[in-house]
Amino acid sequence: MSRPGLVTTSWLADRLGDPRLCVLDASWYLPTANRDPRDEFRAAHVPGARFFDLDAASDPASSLPHMLPDAAHFDAYVRSLGVSSGDWVVVYDGSGANLSAARAWWMFRVFGHGDVAVLDGGFGAWRREGRALEHGEPAAAPPGDFAGLRQLGLVRDLEAVRDALRSEGELLVDMRSPARFTAEAPEPRAGLRGGHIPGSRNLHYVDLVDVEGRLLGDDALRAVVARAGVGEDPRPVIATCGSGVSACTLVLALHALGRDDVAVYDGSWTEWGGRDDTPVATGPA
């Protein structure tokens, strides 16, 4: 292991085949990316990896995308992947920016599983280094015995964000692109207003990684966070984005810097921007 929440490709390569290791490909992309993560997984993946379907792992009863499920649903889903409570879970994606791997990592932490890390550099780093690959759909794994217990304080809902706006007691940080934040670019989901939650700071999730997709070093990461107005602000952070996925990249980055007072607004802009009773700001932060 290297930094909190992360493992290196070398660390993972040295441990492939360990019965306590569970590797999950959690790749997911916006519809506008025109990429099929399941097909890409079948084409090539880390040996022994299972495909973590973000949609299947989410709340099936919610009309909003990727909402956190209850513990029973999450337990059943990850058990079907062969995950047990005693496993060391490593997640990765193919985005080059920890887009969805961080969401899967965060979900395991929400349900009380501390032995989970993101592969630094993701599948791109793994392939560039010429490491072993596996192809096709793996055989079904024997069911695991994972049993989660939801941790309080790691998630915010709509009313909690409304309260935060009134009290100014928490700092909202929006991880979408600057153009979406300012409303200069349209939202990829139909029916959403442009702009951001008033008072939010903006930090695009792609700015947290280097050109090889690895999380920035501590000094560079602190500088990026500081430029967004997050570094010196003592308030706890609420991370938000389009649907609660890329928001988790900030949780991962601040965890790597030793800071864990960060929650995710699960409904994010899909909920806030899709209503007519929530205030919206446009322009820069």
C-alpha cells in the first residue's frame, strides 16, 4: 500500500491470487461518453476481478440515479460478487480519473468496510505497465458473507443541504466541470437547470489526478484544493456533483491527505437541479 485509500499497481500485482483479496472493476461512464463498461470489462480486466455494476449496487426504488441503497441491498449485491467481510477489497475503473472507483470505495466505507482501497492510476496504469490481463466473463464467484452496517455522517440528503445553506456550517464543493457549474454548458441529463447550489466552490474531479491518472502528490493536491477555496476553510465539507459519483473523488483525495470530515450529497445536481423549489446560482463561485 502507498497512501491512505490507495494501493499501487505493484502492491496489487504482488497479491493477485491471495484468497483474502477481492478486486472489483467499478467502471462507469456518463451516457455522453458512448462507452460500455461491461463490454470493456469482458475485453480485458485485472486477473480475478469481478465487475461492480454501479447501477445494480444502487437503490432500485429511487427515481434518482446511483442513490445509496439500504444495507440489505448492498450486502446481497456484493455477496453475489463473492465479497466477504474479511476481504481486502481493491476497486478500479477505466476513466483515468477515479470517476467511479471512488464511488465504490466510498460505498464500502459507508457500510463499515474499512479494508478497501482504490488502485492508483486505475486500469490505464495497469495496462500501460504491461501487467497481466484476463479476458471474457469470469465464472460466477462463490457467494461471500459480507455484512455491512451503515455509518452515520458520511451522507447528506436534500434537507441536510438546505440546512447547511441556512446555517453556513458546512462547505459545499461541486466536482462537476467549470462549464456545467457556471451554466455555460448544458447538463448531460435532460430536464435539469444549469448552474450550482449557491455558495458552492468548484473543483473539477479531473484536476485531482496527474496525466497518468494517479492521485496528485500531497503538496500538489493541497495546492489544488487550496485554489478551490477548500484548504483553509475549517468547515466540514459536503461534496456534490451530477449524481453523487464524481463527488466521491474529493472524499478520496481528502482522505489521502488525512481529512475525513467530508460527506456526499447523494442526490447531487440531478436532485437539486431537477426541482423548482431549490435556489440556483450561475456564473463562477
